[in-house]
Amino acid sequence: MEQKNVDTRARIVDLLIDKVAEDPFPSIPMMALLEELLEPDEVPAYAAVLMQKISETTYPSVSMLARLASLAGADE
């Protein structure tokens, strides 16, 4: 049963990372949920998505910048 929960969590994380990547303006609640579910080994993938989104815009969201900054120490 525990393995099934881990698989479900991982699938949800993958889905949400894809949604954040695809959505030009991902919702704060969606990103908050994703961040709650992230395991340390998943942080770099999420951070890469945020970095890509930030690099693609002239005026990046301060909220997104703050989220990225908060992840900086999470993958150590």
C-alpha cells in the first residue's frame, strides 16, 4: 500500500511540474501544493522549470523569483 502512495505522489508531482511548465501563469495554490509534495531529489527538476519560466520573461514574477530562491538550499 505504501508503494502505491509513493507512486501516486510521484505521478502527481510529475503532472504538476508539467502543468507549471506549460502554463504561462501557473497558480500560486498549484505551485504551493507541488512544493509540499516535492521530495529532495525532485527539487532540481522543479527549479529548472522555474528558471526556464523566469528566463523567458522580461519581467518575472517576484513570487516566482522568491519560490526559486527558497528552493536554492532545498536540493543540497
